[in-house]
Amino acid sequence: MSPPVCSCAEQVRKLTQQASVMRREIKTSGRQQMDGAIRTHKKQMSSLQSMLTDCKHEDRLQSVIKSPTQSPSEINQLLEQGRIQTVPIGYIRSCFAVKNGTPRQPTICSSSRASLKIEPSVFNNPEHSLVGLEQYSHIWIVFVFHKNGQMSYKAKVKPPRLNGQRVGVYSTRSPHRPNALGLTLAKLERITGDTLHLSDVDIIAGTPVLDIKPYIPDYDSPKTRRDDTNREYRQTSPFTDSQMPQVMDLDEEPNISGTSSEPSSELRVCPAGPSDFSPPERCGSSDVTDVLAEVKNYVKQQQLFTESPEDKQTDSPECTSLSTNRLSSSSLKFGCEDYSTIAAWVRAPPVSNLDVRFTANAEKELKEFVPCDSTDSTRPKFQFLKGPEEAVAAIKGILSADPRSVYRRTRCQDRLFFFTLDTADITCWFGDGFAEVVRVKPMKS
């Protein structure tokens, strides 16, 4: 029988390795905790500094208001500096109770509903302040982002639709701003007394509202202003139906010299003969005049078009030729782009919309809910929505836009997502290119 082999050295080596691993983990954990504590401390200090600044300004304003010796000029000077005290005119009651799952823009969820009651502390007769507002279909709402958590903000932010890319805060609608003010457009359904009933909203319950204004397309919409310009142009246009000029396609690149293969950028306007517009082929005069108005605006843009001497020699006396400077297509605007432009990522973001589907069990549970005006007390009841159909449309609108943050979308392993819509607690999960609702339960009171 062979003597037992001593394994003390092997055990010492293993213990040494384990101790080394433990030291590294403790060191890493301590560093992470320290970094987190430093970040938290900086946020708290920034929030405290902001609160002290606000209190300082508020104390100054209160002293101005309460001081009987304060002159009107000093009060005006304080107001001109922007040091005003805001008073909420009311608080939103909405089908969105918390931030999680609330749409980031109003058009995402057109079936969302809310109400706003004007506070009696603002006006003795709040309903008097709403007289005449029923003549408008939409209103602007100025509100406070009261759920930011802290008053800190940065010059650059990461919009969720950009999937982590940084842009300037003023090129986005981020709630984290130097002044946490929000602006949204809502549809005005009706007014009852001192209460406004709204739809197409993206505001959570309890949001303080500072002001409301009617939406007037004639003033607020660049497209409407452009249409007015077209109407003025149509009224002053010297052309009759039989004298409408024929406009070549702006994308056409004629070869003037006949020998050069290089395309030239030209716009030709030629008088039309009697046979150019036969009755079955001619468009309405108003449509043609609209096109002419757009061409006119296009030509006027910062002298983009200049007349070339060579064109005078090559063109026939029957046509007038305008030669353009060589510019990139992004610097020229035509049609709808002539009156407004937006960042490309708004319409074509790197994050695509998701397909939304429901499990059979979720559909069954959702059908148990009754509309807000139902008298059935035995089934769960919506407070704002008018039935399961509106709830389905709202859920699809919310989930198709992917309400998750960039962190949850790219780094988090948990694909479950919970949010509240009206009186329903909704559970779903996200897959590759889709979101599936798996459970809809009444919200616990």
C-alpha cells in the first residue's frame, strides 16, 4: 500500500487564488460604489444649488410683492429680468398615472384622454375665463415637468429615438432643461363649466398647467401661411386658363450644347400654344397656379437662380431660360420644404416602429373592461377611455413607438415591461421588432 500524497501545497495555491479573486472583486465593487456615490453627490449638490437659487429669486419676488414701499419701476424691472412667480391654473387628470408608458408625443396615442379644471384660486369665476374657447378645436398647453426627479440638466442629451446619439438639448423636446417647461398640443373635445375635456394628450396625471392658448393655424402653421401666399399669388396671376405657361420638370437635365455630356441645371418656362392644353389633359387652373407659386418661391430663395449670358445665346426667342448655380440638393427647397424644415432623424430615426400584438388571454381580459359612462358595477370600468377599442388603439400607439429608455433597450436583459393606462395595469414583453401584451388587469386602488 502506497503512502498518501500530501496535498497541502495544492490547497494553499487554491486558497491563494480565491483570495486574489476576492480582493479584485472587492476593489472593483468599492470603486463602482465610490463612483456612484460621487455622481449622486454631484447631482444632489446641483439640485441643492438650483433650489437655493430659486428660493433666492422667490424671496426677492415675495419681498417685492409684500413690500408696500416697492415702487412700480422696481417691480417692472424685476419682471423684465424674468423673475416671475408662476401659479398653476390647474392640474391635469389623465389616463396616464405614471411616467412609465406615457407617450412622448401627443400624436403617438390619439385615443388618450384627459381633463383640466381651472382652479378657483386663480379666478373667482373660472368658467368665465373659458368663454369663447369652445370655438377652437385644439389648444396649446404650457406645463411643468414636475416628475423630473432633480433640477439638473446638460447641454447635450440622448433622445430615445436616436438610440444613444447625443444632440443639443435645444434641438430636442427633452424634459431635462434649465427651465422645466413643456408645451403640447391637445384636442379640445368639449367644455363643461370650468373643466376642459381633452384628447390626443401626452401628459401624466397631476401635471401643473401654467397656461393654455388656442391653436390658430393661420398664425401657428407655416403651411397655412404658405397657402395664403399661394392664394394671393393666384388672385394677382396675369395668366388665364388659355395662357397658362408650361413648366418643365425640375429634375430634367437638358443638354444645351448638344456635344457636352455634362448635365446642366436649368429651369425653362415656355409659352404654351393653343394645342398644348387639350381639355381632357389639362389640369385645373388652381392646381397649376399652386405649382407656379411654389416655383416662384423656389426662384426667390436667396438669389439661387442667376441669369447666364451663354443661355441668352443658345435659347430661342420663344423661351426664357434661367440657369441655376451648382448647389447640393439639400440646400434647395421646393414644395412643402419651402415653408418648414425639421431634423432628418425625426421622420427617419434609427429606431424603427414595432409591431404590437396581443395574446388571446390579454384580449379576453381587456374585453372585460366597460366604458367610462357605463353603469355596470360588476366589471372593471375605465375612467377616461370609451371602451376596449380605444384601449387597444392606445396600447398599440404607445408600444409601437417603443417607450423603453435607451438603457433598457440596449443593455437590460429583462424584456418585461409594465405600464398603466387609465385603470388598467398592462404587462408586455419586447422581442425583435415586436411587442406583445400578455396581461391586462384592473389597477389596484
